[in-house]
Amino acid sequence: MPVQQRVMSSNPDAFEEAVKKALLEEQIEDRLKKKTMQRGIVAEEKTEFGHGQQQVQKRSYQSQQYRQITCFGCGARGHFKSQCRVCFTCGKPGHYSRDCFSRNRQQNTARGQGRNENRNAPLNGKRAVPQSHAEYYDIFRVPDQRLTSTTEVKHRIITEDVPPIAKRPYRVPYHRKDILDKEIQNLLDNDIIQESTSPWSAPVILVEKKRHPGEESEFRLCIDYRELNKVTKLDFFPLPLLQHTIDQLTDSCLFSIMDMASGYFQVELHPDDREISAFSTPTGHYEFKRMAMGLRNAPSTWQRLMYTTFSGMVGLECLVYLDDVIVFSSWDCTEHLKRLRNVFERKTNLKFKPTKCNFMLKEAKYLGHIISAEGVKRDPEKTKAVEQYPIPKNQKKVRAFLGLVFTENSSIILQLKPNL
């Protein structure tokens, strides 16, 4: 292409810069032509020997095959997309997209539009998040993987000299017996429970998990430990105040939400206390080897483990509320990824659930609230049950509504009669 056409197609602001660029490209093409001619001379010299004709035919076949290649960038034939010299930003030949004058001008204009507009721009740090997954793959539990346990702590059930408490198992609906057997077998396969001969026994309940429309029903095996909890010595380790936790996130802009995979089951139950955790089903008697949900001191043991695991980080780089972990930062993606790495590198053998982890969010749902750089607001999905509650028409319904709202002094605020 002549120099004049190159100058007119580039359309730069500075004419001298365009001339220099066009001359440089012409020099590059001349060098390529010289190299091609030299290769042709060498090929002709080789034909004077025994197998030279075969090499010329092979070279001709390769050139024909090369012409059939189509570039997925510009649509032309004869080169790959990685070799394409057409700019993908402006569509003009002679330079790559990273060197495009139009692109650089747009970036400089965008930088001057202020911080508020950049909040809605795509985050550059999102591409680095999968690298964190790959580098720390061992801290995420994949489906059908056996659940491991931490060695930092073992849960204790202190009942002192109380005699064993045993309750008869609850009836299980016939259509859910297979579900119960499947849950028991799953716990046995993951080494969470074992068969027992303990004099202690608590009944079990199958509770349906929350599901979205179109999803299959899933159930959680729950143990009714109410009688055991009455005689268990209390471990009064404090849980974080919900409002205080939310208030610490008000000045942050980027969030990463992580959830532990069956958090309680990652804590071992002390061997001396396993028989106390025994439970019965209509077809068997078992005891836990891991910390079970429903035990009185299970939240205290877990929260203590979280504070031990993330010591020096809580309140500064992350917050933990039971098995929910949130990493927060300003708009600096590099700093946010650094904090994520600090969380991942804590060697306590705890596993996260990948399907419940979301990284580099501008707006995050956490503990029933929606958090963003603009502030904190309540999650509409959590208040929908109260807003759509039918009008109570009797005393029982009114009491149920007051329990659902759970507002201090609600009877006084609503001016209800004392006998309610």
C-alpha cells in the first residue's frame, strides 16, 4: 500500500506522526519481501540436488493450505487471528488494538468523567478471580468430595452427672422414608456419623430446604436436641451483633461473599462426647463424629473457630458471622484481591462451597441486607413475607403476625388490647 493511502487511512491528529508510521510500515514490508526472495533462492538451489523437487512441491502444498485459513478477527484469509494486523477497536489496518489512537483517546476521556461514573464500569479485577480459584482449588469443596475436618478445635458437650436422656423416634411419612435413608447413608459415607449403642437418644426431623421454582426438593436431617440442651453446660461465647456487623460495611465499595460447605460438619466432636449426640430413626441408632446442628454450644464453638482462623483480619479486611464470610474493600481491585488471598491462605483445612461464593461485587446480599457503595438497605425478599401477610381475623392470627414481625413493644405501638 502506498504511503499516501496509509496516511489517509490512519486519520491521526498529527500529520508528521502518520508519515513516520507509514514509512516504518513500508520498511517492514520491504524486509519481509527480501526474506521471502532469499528463501525462494535457497529453495531453487536445493532443487539441483536429489530430493529438491519434492521440497518445492511440499512448500507449494503448505502455501495453498495456508491460504484456506480464515481470520476470525477481520474475516480475511491467509492468517490467524493472533497474526491479524487489523485493529479490533477502529477496524483500520496497520496497528493493533492496544496501540489504537482512538482507544487511548476514549480511555483518557473516561478517566476524566469522575469517580461516580466509574462505579458502574466493569471491574478489571473480575478476570483475576478465577486465578484465585485455580491457585487455591483445595479450599473449595467439589461435589461428591468427602468432607474434611479442621484440627483447630473439637466440640465438647458437658452434661456433668446427668443420667442419659432417651426419647422415642418420631414417625416419618411413608413417602419420605427413602429420603431419610438416603440422608443417613450420605452422612455415613462422609464419616460424619457412625452406628451407636449409646443409652442417649434424640428423635430426628426431616426439614425441606429453601428452593427456587423449578428446582427439586432437598431435605435437611435435623435432630431434636431440646432435652439434651436443657442439661448442657452453657458456653457463653458471644456472637457478633448483627447491626454492628452491617455498620462496618457502610464505607466499602467492593464485596466478596463466601459460605462454608456444611460448616458445623467440618468440626470434630470430642470422642468422649460422641455417645451423648446419639439419635434414632425408625430403622437405626447412630451418633455423630462431627459437631451436629442443633447442639446448644455449636454456634459458640464455630464463632470461636472463625475468630481464631481469621485473627488479625476481622473488622479490617473481612467480617465473619457464623459460616458467612465477607471480604470488603474500597474501589481498589488489587487491594481486594490481596485481601482474598489472605483469607484463602489461612491453613485450618476449612472448605468453602463454590456455588455460594460470589466475588468482586458492587452490590452484595449479606445477612438480610443489600450492601453497596451507596449504603445499606433491607433485602426486599426478606420483608416480602410481612408485606404480603394476610389480614389477621382472629386472636391466633394476630399473635402469629406479631411473632412474625418481631418488633419490640409492637402491641403498644399498634395499640392492641392487653388480653391479646
